[in-house]
Amino acid sequence: MSKPGQPKSKDTSTEEKIIGAARKVFMQKGYAATRTRDIAEEAGINLALLNYYFRSKEKLFEQIMLEKFRQLFSVIFPIVNDDALTLDEKIETLVENYISLLIENPELPLFVLSEIRVNPERFKVTLQIPDLLRNSSLVRQMREKRPNVEPVHFITSLLGMTLFPFVAKPVLFSDHPGFNSLMEERKTLIVKWVKAMMQA
Amino acid sequence: MSKPGQPKSKDTSTEEKIIGAARKVFMQKGYAATRTRDIAEEAGINLALLNYYFRSKEKLFEQIMLEKFRQLFSVIFPIVNDDALTLDEKIETLVENYISLLIENPELPLFVLSEIRVNPERFKVTLQIPDLLRNSSLVRQMREKRPNVEPVHFITSLLGMTLFPFVAKPVLFSDHPGFNSLMEERKTLIVKWVKAMMQA
DNA sequence: ACAAAAATTAATCATTTGATTAAAATATTT
DNA sequence: AAATATTTTAATCAAATGATTAATTTTTGT
């Protein structure tokens, strides 16, 4: 009996079923509250298969977490480092793309933040985000426009206005029917407001 | 052998020790990842005592959660409903008080949001917050000043700028030494910026 | 000081849970 | 078709975990 290092990449449907189920259950209940049996059941497979494909709950979780982490941050870096974009264009693109992403994945930010919170050490490595931002084109442009204000304040406000409604959704917008259209109309508002902030 | 319905209220130090330990461990690891043994050890008491005083892990958690929930929202409601305050005064007081609270309890918002996220049904009852806000003096004043903008957008932006840095702290400010003074200086910025937003 | 009540502990239970094993079923190769 | 490798399953394990019990210690009321 041999373990599947890279299982032949032929019929990945079983592996995909497990990943899909893991995504769903982990995202819903978080790592600690998730039982591997829940995932197996959701995937419609035997519990042992989960360990056959992914060695352990933790390994499986790491894949999901990495995927979600990337989803959450891949929006930012291509934009904040694109020297071809003006400051205003960066703001517009960032808000537009982020809110579109979050409308599709509303639970994304709170999931990632929650898991990092509970287990900060494990993700210390992945987190050079402060550095990545510090050296970005965006920060340079902000510093140039407003030398007397720490760029991190602008960025935090921009991200706060954009992400916070999704983070606080269960509290501030619990089962609010028009939430998505509210977020759509929020796109233009945030852009306008951030620009106003940078003039003020 | 009788259970302590309301244990005489004499020497509460044991009960307080348990509560204190529970506060610490629950806040750090979240409900699901917390072992009642961790709490007992942290409190320096026998595991059975925990159940003697609080019947169950869940009951104990509910107390902590209620306390934290109140901490997080008790700042808001006295202010947003104080008809004696102008709109500008409300904004100033809200930001000032909130950031001060959060500097003292940085983990507060992410803890509450995380637990609600994992177990939304349990806290459905406590959550008339959207309604409480909708009927507030603050919303009335905002609607009066800017009839064409949904007040919820202003409020979300205000809260986002204020709360988000603490929610995203582990990612955006991991072990940032000057975080607290950054938040102090942020008080005046947010106030200025929100006012600018409402003019824009 | 003594009895009753309350607080505390050590030992133990019953379940849950992540993981493994050994066998069976299915697919692949020759 | 036979042999080999891969995938899947049922059964089981060992550890962890929330909770209880029964006994012991401490406190309180008289």
C-alpha cells in the first residue's frame, strides 16, 4: 500500500470533492470547530480517504487557508505596485475590484482574519504584508501627495471602508436583503470619499 | 451536596478567578479551541470546580460573550441617541471613545465578530443592532444633512475607519511597535475625514 | 464546639475525534 | 488474463475532552 505523493493527476474528482467539502465546512465553522467527519460526509466519501489524500486535518486546512489568503490579497498587490496607474486610478481599481470580489466571497475576510487571530504564529511567515505595502508604488504616491500624513492611515481607511462592511456583516447587516446592491453603490462613494480625504 | 444557584455572594474570589481565566483563554483561542482544562489550569483550580460554578463550558462562555458584546456596543448607543449632541459632536465623541476603548481592548472586535461568525444562530436574538441604529438620532441628523446618501454608508465608513485597524491588526500591523500612538493620532484624522466625507 | 452547608479535589465516565490498519474493490500495466 | 498498483471502505485505536461522582476539606450558623 503506497501513499499518493502526487496522485497521478488523472481522475482528481475525489481529491476535488474533498477540497470542495473542506472549503465549505472550514469556511463555515472554522478550523477548530470542524470535524474531519463533517468534511468526509459533505464530500460523500469515507473518512479514511481524507487522510489518504491529505495526511491530516491540518495539512488539508493549510491548503484551504493558503488559497483563501491568496484570494484575499491577490487583489491588492498587482494594483498597488502598478507604476502605470496614477494614484486616483489605483484607488478606483482597488475599490472596484475588491468589492466585486467580496460580493462573490462575503465570508472571505472574516474567515482569514479569524483563523489568523486564533493561530497567529502559524501564519507569521506569510505576513510580510506590512513590508510589501511599505515599499509599494501606492505608498510612494500617497507620500508625495500628502507628505505630512502617514500613508498607512489612508490605506487603513480605504481598506476599512471597503472591507469592514463584509467583516461586520453578521452584526450590522444580518439578513439585509439589499446588501449586495448597497455594496455596489458603495463603490463610487468610497472612491469619492477617499479622494476627499486626501484633499482634506 | 447542593449546587450553588446563587453561591452566597460571599467570597467570590474563586468565581472571579474562573471568570478571569475564561475571559483570557476564550479571548485568546476562541470557544471551539478552548479546553475547559485550560481555563481550570489558568485559574489555578480543579476542573470540577468550573462545572460546579458554571454548569458547563457553554454557560461560562455565554457570560464572557455577553460581557464582551456589551463592551463593544455600549460605546455606541449612548452617543448615537443623545439628542443633546450635534452631528459633529457625535462623530467626535464616538471616535474618541471608541479608539480609547480599543486601545485598551484591541482583540475585542475580532473576538466578537469571529464568534458570531461561527455561530450566528445563537446570537440572532441579541442582534437588533441594525434596527437600533436605524431609529437613532444620529441617523436622523445624517439624513437631514445629506438626504441623498444612505446614512448606513456614513456609519459603515466611520466604524470601518475606526474599528478596522484593530480587526486587521494581526495582518496589517503585526507586532508594529507604534501601533497605539498611531491609533491616537488617528482619532483626529478620522474626525476630520468623516466631516470631509459628509461635505463631498 | 458541633452540626450542617458549601467549596474543593481526585478519580472516573462516556463521547468525540483524528488517525491508522487491514482487507476489499477498482484500475492499470504487461 | 494475470499481476501489480491504486483507490476505497469498515473496523478499530488511542488520546482528548466535557462532565459527573463520591469523598474530603473548609466555612458557616447556632
